Amino acid sequence: MQIFRTPDELSADYRGTVVSVGNFDGVHLGHRFLLGRVVERAHSLGAQAVAVTFEPHPTTLLRPDAAPPLITPTLDERLALLSSTGVDATLVLPFTAEFSQQSATTFATDVLVRRLRAVEVHEGTNFRFGYRAEAGVEELRALGCELGFTVNVYGALRVRGIDVSSSRIRRLVGAGDVRRARWLLGRPFSILSTPAHGRGIGTRLTVPTINLAPYPGLVPAAGVYATRMQVADRCFDAVTNVGTRPTFADASFAIETHLLDFHPIELTETTPLRLSFLARLRQERQWPSPEALREQIGRDVQRAKRYLRRLPVA
């Protein structure tokens, strides 16, 4: 997949494109279905399949106090997921204060037609664009009739009776329901991070516990989860506690993972970690003593092992 950071970088070979514009937070099953149609149509027309997205997410600029935590907070992660959909290119538009004031007509004329040479645009029913989200899919259709591209609109994809959307996935993860979130994502909800600083990490990890560094994106509700952690190129079954560890006097928020099939591994503070949440085992609670907590952790580990044995190896 080619990546363009400005419309000016688009190749002269792009003489016709099939396009979808969106934030694509999470690149969930709804996004994948829509982009799959973009790829199919592009191939049938001899055109290029292009996803157009924004960096940063528009709400972080327009409504920073109300901006939701993102499912995929880094652009690199989002681009990797977009690449897996089969699109030929992704155009990343810098979302600035000046860009936010661009009218729907200007965007359609300058970006979709003049730069991308779009012949088709594919969007969901809730798509809005232009200054203060002034236009929706009906306005887009009207602009397409005027400017020479057709518009295909899709209703929400439903999975197991649930409409797939980024906001629904955020609510599920925020409530700790990582199982249903996995249905809508088409993969486990994951956090990409590094080990926490100041935890005595050297060049080799000899104890089976890793704390994640502070993370800017979406995290599950406080609780204990059956997880898998990828450490560089190794994958471990694990149990993860998300929360403030209220049993201890120095309670502070942490995402702490206990590796079940542990053996000493190379680890530094820059080692990439992928933590995938598979099932919530219980909510977080305060125990009367550290000993009672240790007993409960033993039960959590046994329950997690039973659950993880039933899953395919990552």
C-alpha cells in the first residue's frame, strides 16, 4: 500500500480512483466491509482503491475536551490495518484549523475530483464532511452529480445483532466487554505499548510480570482479563489486571500483565508489546489482605488457563 501525506504526492498514474473518506478508528469489520467494496469496484473499473483519512483525529482539534480515547491511537497502527484491507493507497490529510474550515464543496472539488480524480465514492450513512460537518451523504450525491463521480452509501454492518461502529466498540471496551468488542473488530482488542519506565527493567526479564507504559488510547474497564501478550516476536498466554490495585496502600493506575508460560526474555524500555484482551474474568475489588489477593490471583490464573486452552494459538 502506498502512503501519501499530501494530495500533491499522488502519483500521476492515478488517473481514476474509487475512494472512501473516514477516520477509520479501529478499522473494524464495518470499515473492512466498506473498503472491501472499494477494492472490488476499483479492480472492476481498472481504477485505484484509495482510503482518505485524517491526522490527528478531528475531534482532538475541534472538541478536545470531548474527544474519545481512540481504539487505534497511533497513525502507524491505523495504516497497518488499512494496508491489510487491500487498498492501493491511503492519503493522510493533516487536520488543521485551516483545513477544518474548508467547505464540503471545496473538499469535493479540490480533493476528490482535482487531486484524486474520483470516479466513485463509498461511505456509510452517517458520513459527514465540510465546515462544521455541514454536508452528509445526500449533499455528497448532489456534488457527485455536479462534479462527475457516483456515490455508494451503506448502512451499518450488523454482527450478531449489533451495529458495528467505532463508538459502539469504545463503549463495549470501556465497560470491559472485550468479548463483544472482538466480534465487531474482527480481532481481539489490543494495546500496543512498551514496558513502563522505572520498574527495574534491564536487558533481561527474569520475573513473569510486565507493566505497560502510560497509554494514550482506549483501555478496558478496571478488572482482571485473560490476555495474550506479544513481546517482540514471542507470544505468551497471560492474565492482566487493569486498575488501581486498591489492596495496596500506594494504589495507582496500572496495566499489569502476568505471563503464564514464562521464560526469561530480552526486554528493554523500548521493546514493543502487543497486549490482546480476550475475556474479562472479574471486576477489580479491594481484598482484606495481600494474602487474600494472592489466593484470588491463583484462582484467576487457573480460570484464564482453562479459557485460553480453548482458543487457537496466536
